[in-house]
Amino acid sequence: MVIVPFLLIGVYFGAVASSRYVSESKIMVRQSGGGQNVSSLAISILTGGGSSSREDNLYLREYILSLDMLKYLDSSLALREAYKERGDYFSRLLPWASQEAFLGYYRKHLSVNFDSVAGVLTVRTEAFDPEFACRLNMEIMRRCEKFINESSHRIANEQLGFISGELTRANQDLQAAKQKVLAFQNHHNVLDPIEQARALSTFVLQMEAEAGRQEAELRHMRTFLAEGSTQIVSFREKLKAFKQQLQEEKQKISGGQGGKLNNISSEFMLLQFQAEFALDKYKVTLAAYEKERVETSRKVKNLVVISAPHPQEEAEYPRRAYIIITALVGLLMFYGISQLIIATIEDHKD
């Protein structure tokens, strides 16, 4: 119960089991570009905001463990052949292993841990040769950098195409709004009805003040002149004409008809607001287009190598002394428990 299993475990892990070397690297994905300006909110809405650095690192982790990465490594490093030919019989990949078994073996000899606090990915590759473990890790890093660049550029190109369409629509809306303003001005034969109404209102206020002054002067004249005198009749007719003119000017500003300045000014204000809104939308869209066009031509995201992989001088696995001692302790405990059970049974027989 103890000696034979212990000898088998000791012989295998002490003399037969192949040494496995580990190569480690630390990487992270960072978004390139500086701070945002005042219009960054509107631009980020148009560009979709982009994913965070944490999400990018988690996506990269899943890609490293994916079948696509395994196929690439197999084609570039002949990974299946390396796993089949190296190592002892119990450690190597079986020659008839399926694609799923190959992927499981690959994941068993690879660990990708994400530090959510520092935002760092730690990639550890195992192999029976330290140089091959280092080459495997470096090849994974090169493939990850290409994957980050291609995916970020593809997303940037899609966003650029979307913003280009939005820019075209914004330009069309701006031109249509400007044409409406010009057609309104030509139809009513007025450049700015709002300013014209403001000037006319000032003029009416001045006429009202003048009319009040003339009425006061007329009352003053009646104190020392007869009602039918020439001066009174002439001044009264002049005041009447002045008030009539004042009423006509008031009618130009407001009234029940649609051609009055207040109605025209209200319609013109709405058209002007629509034109200004279309211009602001065009400016924001143009800024977003220029920003996305510049980012499309360069690396939008970068793979930052914090610690490059190096060949390991001493094998990390298997932990021979730990496994042998643990096996011995476990077998002795199993032997002791078995002897206790047997002794209990014998005692109950008596």
C-alpha cells in the first residue's frame, strides 16, 4: 500500500518525468491619444466612445486562449509536432489527439492572468525546452500586437465610414436650411425682419412721444386761441395726420394679417434657429470626422510590453521533491487509516 506506489511515483517524477520550463511576459493594452477638448462629448457620441482598457485586456486574454491563436501558433511554430515529439510519454500530446484535445492541452500548458488593479496581463508559457517556451511566448506577443492593430483599425474604419455618412447628411441639412432662409428673404423682400421690426418699434415709440407732445401743445394753444381759429384748425389737422401715420406704422408691426412684421419675424427666427442648429451639427460632425481620419492612419491602440519573455535556466515543473514528499505523506496517512479500520473490524469480531 505504501512502498510500491511510492516507488512508482518516485521513479517517474525522479527519473522519467520531463522537465517543463516556463517563460513569462507582462503586457497591457493602452489607448493612444491625449486628452479631450470641449467638444469631446459630442465627438465621443458620434465615434461610439470606444472600449475601456480593462475590456481590451480581457478581450486579448480570450484571444490568446482561443482556437484561432492555437492555429496560428501551429502554423508558425509547428506546435502540434513540438508537443508530440518532446517530453516523456505521459506528458506529451498523443499522436491521435483531436483538435479539441489539442486545444485543451495548449490551455493546460498556458496561463493568462489579468490583474484588474494594475490592468496587466501575465502570460506564462510552458514547454519542454526553455528556448521553445520563450519563442512561444514571443510569438504570442507578436500575434497579439497584430490582432490589436488590425481590430482597432477595422473599428476605426467602420466608424470613419459611419461619420462620413453623417457628415454628408449634416452638409445636406445645412444647405437645405440655408436655402429656406434665402427663399424666405427673397419672398418677403427683407434681409432681417427681426432687426427691421426692432427699428420700426423704436420709431413708433418716438412717434408716440411726439404725438403726446403735440397734443399738449394743442391744449396749450386752446387756452389763448379760439377753437375755430386758423392756427387751431391747422394744428389739429396736422396732429390728425400724424396720428394716422402712427396707426399705420403700428399696423406694419402687428395685426391680424399674415404679412405683418411680428409674424414674419417669428417665422424667420425659427428658420434662423434651424440654420444655426444645422451649422453646429455640421461643425461637430466635421471635427469628429477629422479626429477619426487621423486616428485611422495611425495606431489607435498599442500593446505595451512591461516585461519581455526570457528563457528559464531552471525547470519550474514538475515540482519533484514536493510531489514525492506529498505522495509519501498521503500514502502513509492512507496506510494508517486503513490499519485503523482493520483493527476496528478485528476488535468487533472478538
